[in-house]
Amino acid sequence: MDAGESMLALVKVRRQALQLAPFVREEAEARVKAEGVPGMDEGRLNTEWVNDVLADPDARAYEAASADPAGAYRGFLDQRIREPYHVTFRAMRALAQRVGATRANTFVHLRWWQEIAWAKRMRAFDSARTAVLAHSFLLQAARDPGRAFTELAAAWEVASLDGAYMRSPSHEMTEHAIRYGNALPAHTPVFLGLFATKLGENLDRMGLANLSRAAVHARQHEEAELRAVHARKAANAARRSPLSRIMGVIDVAIETGRSSNALVVDEGRFLVELERGRTPCATAGLPYSEFMDWLRAAPPAEDPGPPPPGTAVYQELTTLLARPLTWLGALPHDYQQAGASEVAVYQAWVGPVARREVPTPRDLVVDYGFHLVQRTYRR
């Protein structure tokens, strides 16, 4: 066996060590269909993972992956579903070898992501042809980002010889400004010319009616993605400022027969449904009206009872009893308006909690809110 054959045999053995059980691949395929963007393909993702592991110059990458292929592949999928247009280091390295590190870095870290942002924005353009070309590029970029990246980089190298193109103010725009900004400069992204060349004849043969239907489909993807972006922002806003601490929300919770603990549990359920697109959301801010509608429509969660020993709420209770004025001063403004800092009001709530005459609530602020709403609005 010569050196070449020995190398091939070694690669085969190393590939075999990365083989996955059928149920792992089936699980992965289901995840990609449920959570991935249009165009993502589990078979190609698996090939990308194997090739990345085998090509990684750090031997520890192969050691870890071969020791637990299923765990390593699941971790890879986690990252790739979060970053559907991530480009393998192998494609980046090949570009750097061809054009040099400086130009490659510009394309890898800036131009590629600008082109992705332009394509997403252009899916919603009035021009049916532009919308379809943009959607087609994104499908390829999700299906095989390494190939899309390589083709686009070659087209960008040609475009960069055009002085007018290189002077375009669009090159200074951030991805966010391209995607969401109100005013866009006149600009023709590189992907548009590339895909017009690749798909132009096919689009011409489609006819106006079919092209218009395809454009509607592209625009629907853009609308769905924007809704998902708003939903994620709304959920993040709610995690920073819990909805369960808003007086109006607490009032609805009491109206629908929920305890403070059940409201905390149901807020978690609502946020998961919101992020997965199962609950409509019209805002990127606090979705409190959506949550109140959800509370009225959804069956209440069962009260889970007091938190387990050692949970942070017990330390919070100790701190509250030692320094009540500090805790009370940090409560929301509408709590203050409802008399939260009045000694008699506070003692009527904290006394039974401190003496363990009632189960320790999972969220002290929410539970005090229940006390205030029942005292102020529901006598």
C-alpha cells in the first residue's frame, strides 16, 4: 500500500468513527425541519460537520467528536440552527489562500453579511424578479453556505474592480441598517447580478403569473421572519422586565383563577410559545396585552407549590426582612401607587410569608403584586 492509499484508508477509518445511529440522524432531520430556515438540509449539514471535524487542525476536535459523535453533532446543529448562514472555516481558508488574508477578511466579516441582509430585505421588494432572486440566493446560502460564499466571493472580486461600485455608500452600512433602516441608497448587491445570470432564463420561462406567485411566496418568508424577530425581541424584553409583575396582568391572572406561582409558570409557557411563533405578537416591546389575551384563552397551570430548598427566593426573603425599605423602594411604580410602601399594607403580606403560615411564593414581587391588586382593585 503506497502513501496515497494509506492516507485514504486512514480517512475512511476516521470517517467511520464519526458515523451516527439512524435515530440521531432522524432526530437531527426533525430539528432542522422544525427550527431551521428554508433551504437548510440535514444531509448537507452532516457532511459539513464531518468535513469540518476531519479538517480541523486542532486534533482535540476529532478526539472529542469521535468519543461522542452524537453529542458533538447535536452541539454543531445547535450552533448552525442559530447561525443558518455560517460559513465553514474551510471555505474561508480557501478564499484567503486565493486573494490574501486582508481581502478575505473583508468579505468574510463584512460583505457576506451585508449581502445576506440585502437579500432578506429585497425579498419584500415590489419587483417580482428581485424578490424571487433574493429568495433563491438565501435558499442556496442556507442549503450550502460554503458554496454560496465561494461563488459570491468570486463575483465580488470582479465587482470590486468597478470604481463606481466600490464608492457606493452602501458599503459603510451595517447589517442592521440594511435590514431595518428606513432609507436605503440605490445599490445593486453582488448576489443579484450573480443569480440573475444563473436563473435569468428560468425566470423568463416562468411567465408573469408564475413569477408573481413565486414573489408572493418570497415576501411571505420575509414577513414571517420579521414576525419572528419581533417575537424574540418581545420575549427578551419580557425576560428583562417580567410581565407577571404588571398590575394589569396580575388582575387578569386573578380573574382567570391563577395563583402567583401559576402566573410565573404560565409566563414561561407564554414566552416559549411566543418565540416559536405559536402566539401572535404585534410589538417588539413588552407584549403585555398579548400575554393578557393569552391568559384569558389558555387553561391555568397548576400551582407548583413552594420553591425547592436552596432556591434564591429564600435568600431574597431573608434580605427583604433585614432591609425592607431597600426592597420596597425597588418595586415597580404602579406598586408604589397601590400603597406598596405603606407599613400596614406591607406587614399584612410579609407577616404570613415570614412566619410560613402560607407557602413561600416562587416570586416575592409577583406575590406582593397579587396582595396589592386584591387589596386595591378587588375588594
